[in-house]
Amino acid sequence: MGVDDDIEARFRTAGSFAESLKQGQFELFCQPIVPVDTGKVDYKYMEIFVRFREEEDKLIAPGSFFPVLEANHLTSMLDRWVVRDVMRWIWTKRRDQPNWFVPRVSVNLADDTLRELDFSAYVRDQLTAMKIPGERLAFEITAQQMVRHTHAAKQAVAGLKSLGCPCAVADFSGNEAAAKFCKEAGVQTVKLEGSLIRNIHKSSAALSRLVALAAACRTLGLQTIAEFVEEKETLPMLRKAGVDFAQGFGIAKPGPLALIS
């Protein structure tokens, strides 16, 4: 039995998936999002990722298990677990270190979660129970989701914004009109896809395009995050372009959330 077959057997039902969550077979990872003007890695802002622990030392990325969860409509259960576990992590940190700085953590949302009318109520209950300000819990929706599920995405953003939770559109590679669409949908941030970023230190045309897009976003009141920053030469160009934040292997690789002090 291959890895994919084994995962499909494990996650065919909500009961078996819930048992995997209960047994601690999923682990939260994080990757810092840093201000471009400093480039300082301080974990005050970070994106949350999920890994599945198949064996003692073998972690599997979402590419292997997410399609199975999606096919069996289990992704919203995973998103709720992520929100709950992140909130518990923050609560524990504050309990043990009363003066600990609460970071902003950003959680990705699946299609099924966007369609859940009571998801924002679930988030509200978690924030209230853990006594955490909504502004510390951010959410990401992809540009593709905004197009495919526009109505559901706008409803989800509106519900989360009412709690004070910031929302971002990830994998953004559009133009000024697309940025305006995101702004009208209620998001505060766009995460610029790697195709816009990778060649800006090699190509004046790529840099010019990024300068224009960053300026358009700034005019609209949208913050910008450069995704897939993989080379050290990229950061100075992002400063020149006026991008606000950066994220990628060139800054820091994802690591276990539990290890963040």
C-alpha cells in the first residue's frame, strides 16, 4: 500500500479523521512574515501550516493528504482544529509568560470552510474562550477561491472582519483591477505570488511591474506581502518596489510552532 492509499484509508470518514486529530498525528508548523524594511525574523507575524505525522519521524505535507480530505469533505474539520490548536498555543504561552507578545497568526481556509455559514461564530467562540483579540488571528483565501466562490468568500470575509480578524488574498498575480476587486471584497492584504517576485533582481521589466502593482495596492489601502522570497538579492528590490512584508525560504523555512518561544 502506497502513502496516498494509506492516507485515503485513514481519512475516509469523519470518525477516522477525528481520531487522527485526537491522537496528535497532525502538527502545526509556521513560517515568519517579516517587514521588508528590516527583514528581521522575529515571529511577530507568521503563516500557519499543517503536517501529518505518518510515522515517528516522517512528516507529510498537505499536498499528499489535503486532496483526500477535500474529496471526503473533511477540510472544514481540519480548519477548525487548526484555529482551536493555534488559539490554545497562544493561551498557554500567555498563561506561562504573562508579558509574552501575542503574534499575528495567519490560517488558510479551504473551500468547504468558506461555505460554512457558522464558521465565523466558531472563531468568535474560540477567541472569547481564550481571551485573544481578533486582530491576532488572520485568515487567507486564495485568489482562485475569490474567483470560484466569490459570494461565499465575501460572506466569510465579512463575518471574520466583524470579529476584528484581518483577511488576505494569497497567490495574487493580478493587476490593479484585480486588487480593487480584493479591496471591495473586504480584504486588507494581498500576498503577491512567486511569479511576480522571483525575477525582480534580474529583470527591470519584472521590477517595474511590481513597483506599479505595489503602488496601486498602496493607493487602495491594501498591504502587500511578497511570497516565495528565495534569494537574498530579492529583499532590497522589494524595498525599492514599496512592498510591505516578505515571506519565503530565503528568509526562514517553516518550522514547528511548538518550538517558537
